[in-house]
Amino acid sequence: MSTVQLAKSAAIAVVVTVLATVQASALEMKPFKDALFSYPAILASEDNGDFITVDYQEMRDINGRDSVPEREVKGDYVSLGVRWKQDFEEIEAGGREIEIFRAGKIRNAGFAVIFIHGRGGDRKLGANDKRFGGNFNRLKNLAVDNGGVYLAPSVRSFDAAGAQEISALIGTVRANAPKARIVLSCASMGSFICWSIARDPQTVAELSGMMVMGGVTDPDFKASAAHQAKLPLFFSHGSRDSVYKADQQIAAYKALKKEGYPTRFVLFQTGSHGTPVRMTDWRDSLNWIFSR
């Protein structure tokens, strides 16, 4: 083989290696009931689509979607075969026994989504197929169908001790799924867990992104390890949230966006405190995180 041929072969090998690396790192979940769960209408879009205002109507998005409003979604919105691949169990993490709900397999999972409930909730909230417009059932199916795992732990406290337990759970997931993209998603008061973990460099290094749905604002986020690492941060919030005001979270987003931070915001126009858990498009938001 001539020197020119050797050089060409080497160049091709490099290109193939680079392409294989890119493909291995790329992750995009396949559609699952997108026609039912995609955002109904985009009222406004800013920052090249990173801030969108979504049309939300209670009569359509609750009464029209549920057979029993806020208690049971219509059958078209759920696929219950996933129940054969889920379980309630206890998992040892950092010397602690943590109660979790699991859909999919942790070992060698391609990605993991960990959902943190708010005050008064437990692992059963994130396991519920028929409440919240069937949104958790969709997340289960997305995880199982795409080689990932969905975990919903019971959080015993929303303080440093609770955050340590979730950090330990993340460490256990990483030990069993070395290549997994791990996303921590926190709703309502559960956002205290996200913001606390954002200050832990070791745990932040294991994460691919965080989601804060109807959560509290962290005024000190810019001093966190997550901010330093530019960990992708997704927000969703109802414009009429009476528990945690949307304006404060929007201001936090705008400050981050101004500095070029990887962040996205979905505002549900007229939505209340619980709207993001019902209406956030899991496939869209997770694919955004995975693409960063």
C-alpha cells in the first residue's frame, strides 16, 4: 500500500471513529403518543425557542382530557403494558435504604430520569398512571421503550439530609449504569432537593441536566457547582402559580440566558401550581437536555 493510500486509510479511520463517538453520545427518544402530549399551541416564542409560552385551558386540558377530572385520564392517554416492567422496591444507596418506584432496568440503562415529588407526596405520586393527565405513564413508556429507567423515590425531608439521600441514589444509578445520561427532575417543594444537589460538585458531575417544574427560585444558583459546570437547566411553570410566583423564576431564567447559560423555559399561560406536572412534554424537554 502506498504512502498516499495509508494516509487516506488513516483519515477515513479517524472520521469513522469521530462519527461513532458522536452517534454513541447522541440520544433522542422516539415518539410516544406525541399527538396527545405535545404542547397544544405556542402563544409566543423568544430566545430562538428557548422561552415559549404555551396555551393552557382548564376546560380542554383537564375536563376534556380526563374521564374524572384530576383523578382519571381517558384511556387513550395511557398504555398500561409498561406495568409488567415496573416495581416498588427498596434500594440500598450510600448505606441507606431508599423507597423507590422503578420503571425499566437500572443496570446498563442508557439514561435515567429521577423525579422528586413535592410536599405531601411520595413515590406513589410519580408512579400514578391515570392522574396528572397520564403524563407519568408516558414517561414510564418513554423510559422503557428507549432503553432507559425512570425512578421516583420517596423523599423523607426536603433539607440537606434529603438531598444526601438523593445524591446517594444518583451514585448508585451511576455505579450500575456507567454510561447513563442522568436527569434530576424536581417538582414544587422538591425543587429544594435540586438546588441543594446543585451545590454538590461530585453529584453534579454525574448529571446531564436538571428540570424544575413549578418550583422555588434559588437566588444563589450562580454560586453553585451546577452553574460552574453549565449543567443544562429546564424550567416549566404556570403563569398563575400562587405558591411559587412565575415572575421570580422567569427573572432567574432571563439572568442565566443573558450570560449564555444552557437553559430553557416553558410557561403555561393561566396555568396553576400543578400544571407543569400535568403538561410538561417529557419527550421534548428530555431531548433538549440530551442534545446539549
